[in-house]
Amino acid sequence: MGTALLAAAGVILLLLIVSGFFSGSETALTAVSRGRMHQLEKDGSRSARDVNFLVGDRERVIGAILLGNTFLNILASSFATWVLESQFGERAVAIATVAMTVLILMFAEVLPKTLAIARTDRFALAVAQPMRLIVSVLAPIVGAVQWMVWRVLGLVGIRQEEAGELIDSHDEIRGTVNLHHEEGAVGREHRDMITGILDLRELQIADVMVHRRSVTGIDADLAPEEMFKALIDSGHTRVPVWRETQDNIIGVLRVAEVAREYALRGGSFANLDILSMMQEPWFVPETTTLEEQLRSFRAHRSHFALVVDEYGALQGIVTREDILDEILRDIPDENEAETRGNIRKQKDGSYIVDGTTPIRDLNRELDWNLPDDEATTIAGLVIYEARTIPEAKQRFSFYGYMFEILRRQRNQITAIKVTPPNAPATPPQA
């Protein structure tokens, strides 16, 4: 009798081990890194290829795992009840139920799944080949079960065609990067660069362009000497040329080309026709996304465009560098100051911010989360929320932040004091 019980225990243990294999495989194949498996497959890993095959048909894999797991757990419980019945009679059912619940929970569920979570990729690679074979063998049964399941779900209005709605890949990448940033695995600079690339298809030119108020233009009616001096003093590589009104752009001058022609003439303005060197102006709508505009820059072999609204009125200019700055953040060139100083931290934890500072720059620089759907600049956000153009010294509280207007010039807010929620209530003592 002792030998029979030992043999029965061995059979139950074997069933639990196989059941644990199914449980761990389910967790590993569900949580495995698809990006890593894709790279390993490209490097020639057959196991990674099997993992990708299984992950690509999750419904069938999960069906096969549940089928095997359920069958083994029921078989082990039934076998334990049959063995114990000869020893304990009617109490065998209660004893087997308690004992098998504990054993299945610990050794067929919690233990293998914990191991799969701790070693997800390695576990998935180890079980990929046998699982692919098992899925192939059980495919007819699983297919029949799936057919029946979808017929039942169809009775309550859920159709199979509605399944498989994929999460947007951009949102998945963004969420992964933000999660790893919060865990400390990805630095803020790297997070900003990656999310900056993802934002290209959502941001419009109006979000990054240089506003018309800050655009340097040249009057086409100036004398050659005055026009040349204005071009050199502009500090830009390309300058739009206007006639009669600054909205009437008739062309774009490349400063380097004009300077080269001037040098070839020995520094003489005689017969120097600067306007003949103008390039045709390229107008783009302000609603164009940055992703589309970047492609257009490549197709036009240019990196300078004039931005207009729906009525054709000039709104500003956009360059390829403006778009790249959204990815790499603002990189000053040799003609710019080392820092713009538009965000200045105070001792009390607040910040004095120029009104023209983009909200995106604030969020990225200070890890804030101010909304930028309705306004591009911090001054625009205050005006939008206040529903008026505030006066100096007025204070507002939005989204947990305190905004104090420091300076206003005409209808423009030029300086704002922003106090974040985590700033100390009173300035620290010196």
C-alpha cells in the first residue's frame, strides 16, 4: 500500500509540474518583450522566432494553454480523490479538495508564474519550441472551442470582427518610455527626445513657428547699400523680402549668396541687383503637422518656409531647425546667447517666465504637466483660462499652479511668476 501511495504521489507531482509549465508559459508569453524578441530573431535565434510566432496568435496560444492547464488540474484532483477514497472513504473529497487547492495554487500557479515574471524573456525562449508543438497538436480542439465561444458572444452582440483592436503603437511606445523614466531606467533627456519624435505627427507648424512679430524682413525698396547692411545685421541665413506691407512677401534672400556676390564685385554695389537673387517664397498652412512638414522639407530640398493661416495672411516662418529643436531641444548656435534666460528659478521655489515661453518647453524643462491644447505659450494659457488680458500684479490659480502677472506691455503679457504646487509656502530663511 505504501508503494502505491508513493507512486500516486509521483503521478500527481508530475501532473502539477506539467500544469506549472503551462501556467508559467502563459505569463511569460504574455509579458515577453516583443521588441527584444524581434531583435533576437533578426540575430538568428530560432527560439525567438518561435516566441514571435506564438505571440502573433495569442488567442490560439492562450486557448491551448488553458485547455492543457484545466485538463491537468482536474485530472490531478480527480486522481488524488480516487487514491484517498480507499483510505478515508467519504472524507476523501474534502481532503483532496483542500490538499489539491493548496498544491495547485502554490506549485502549479504562483511558483511558475512568479518565476516567469522574474525571468520573462529567458522563460519565454525556453518554452517557445515545446509550446509551438503543443499549440499545433491542440489546434483542432482549440479552434472548435473558439468557434463555440464566438457563437456564444455573438448572442450578446460581440462580434469576432471587433476583436484585435490594436493599441496605437505610438501611444504604446510613449507609455513604455514614461514608465521607464518614472522607474529611473530612462533619463529625462532621452525621454524628451523619444517623445519629441512621437509628437511630430500631433504638433502643427503653429506650435513651433517663429511668430510674425519676431520675423526679420527686408523692404524691397531699400537701396542696395541699406539692403545689404540690413541682411548682414539680421543674423539669419535667410531673410524674407516684402514690398509695401510686411504681409506681402515677394521672395527670400540667402545672406551667404548675397555676400558672395558682393565679394566677387570687390565690395562694390555698382550694378549689384540684390533682388535678382531672391528665391521664390514657399508658403505652407499653419495646420500642417510637423511630420508632414519635415517630409515636405526633404521633398523640396529646402528648410525654410513662410506660414500662412486659412485666409492667406502671414503668421510666421518655420525652418527645419525649429522642428529638430522639438526632438533635440533648443541648441543655440554661435550667434545666440548661451542661455535665453526665459525661465529663472527663484529662492522660494517659484519661476519667473517670459510670456512668450512655449508651454512645451516649460513642461520638458521642469517636468510639469501644463496643458498645451488651447494655447502655445504660457501667456496664452493664462489669457485663455482667465478669459481676459490680465493686468500686472493680478494672480490666478489654474491646475494647482499659481500665476502672477509681473509685466504687461499693451496687450502682451511679458513676464509671469509661476509657483508650482510643490513650492514651499514661504521663502526659506537665509
